[in-house]
Amino acid sequence: MKMKMKWLWFGFFMILGISSIRLFNHPNIYADGPPHDRKYYEKHHKITWEKPTQKKWIALTFDDGPSSNVTQEILQVLQQYQAKATFFCLGYKVQRYPEIARQVVSEGHEIANHTFHHKSMNNLSKRKLESEIEMTQKVIFQTTGMQPKLFRPPEGVYTNQLIETVQKHQLQLIMWSWDQDTKDWSKKRRKSVIVNKVIKNASNGDIVLFHDTQRKTVLALKEILPELKKQGYQFVTVSQLLHAND
């Protein structure tokens, strides 16, 4: 009997462990368990991970900026290769570096909402979630004159409450292609790995996730952009990509 109970407990913890591994290795984590899968959210235009298109278009996106030096270096590289991109900005950083936020817009890139403080979405009350979104919308508009149309949650964590709130504010919830998460924020991620990740997985309609907080991202872009351009790809904003088949 004792032996049987030991095996039952062993089986329970094995299942629990496997479930935990699957949760934390999933490209996007939903905190309060949405009842539908990715196919449902894409079909009903609630969340976008990428945009199938016959055009050789790719959307480069940058999270967590603007940063004092890195964002401007990225802008220089983008300009060199006539590339447009989307910057998912933090509200408090837009306040800190307003001139860089204005430069993003003036050079033809898209500026989007990434919350004000980069707090985890599954720990916020509805009131605080509303505040994070609204404050960022306000500061971006006051600083740049542009009203963001896109929203990306920190770390890709989304909840039922978040989806409803984003829709209420008439924003589109944007993730990224599952095979185009460069993880450039990691100190262990080498530039060569970032370059290979993007180039080897490149396909029409991809949304690539970068962060404009790491200088190695600048170095990686100097290799990625000319190679993909040679392959015929055009770099567009997320909003342009969403209307690729219009």
C-alpha cells in the first residue's frame, strides 16, 4: 500500500513538473487561462503574432525603449537600409527621452504602447492596468503628436482582462512570430546567435522581436538588414504589415 501511494505521488509531481515546463517555455504566457487557443485569437482579430502575406515584408519591432544611446544607433542603421520599424515604448522612458521618441516618429517609424512601467500584467488590478495603458497613450501623444494604435504586453503575458481592456481602448494586441524571438536582452545571447536566428527563420509576414536596450542588437542589425534586403525583403511597420493584403 505504501509503495502504491509513493508511485501515485511520484506520478502527480511528474505531471505537475511537465505542466510547469510547458507553461514557462511557451512563447507567450496567459496568466488567467484564456479558454481559447492561438487560432481562435487570430481568427477573431484579438491577438496578432504574424501576418500571412505573399509580399516579402517583415516587421522589425523594438521593445523597452527609448534608450539614451542604443535607440539612436538603431535609427541610424534603419535609415542606412531604408527600413521602417515599430517601437513599443515604455511611458516613463518617453518622458525621460522625449527627443528620441520624437525622432522615432519624425523618421517615419511607428510608435506603440508597451505600458508605462513594464509591470507584469497578471499582477495588476483592472484599475492599474487601465492606468498603465492610458498614461502611456497620453504621454506618447503629448510628446510626439501620434496616438498609438498598437499594444504589446511586457514579456508577452496576456490575460482575459488585458484583452478586454486593450479592445476597450481600440488598440490592437501585437505579439511576435514564435520563431523570431531573438532574446537579445539576455547577456548570454551572442550577436551571432541573434543574426542566425532572424536570417534562418525569415519568412513573409514575420514580426521580429528585438529590444532597443542592447548594443549587440545594433551590431546584429548591421548584418541582418543587408542580408535580408539582398534576399528581397522589405522592412515595414506592424501597421503596414497588417494591411499588406489590402
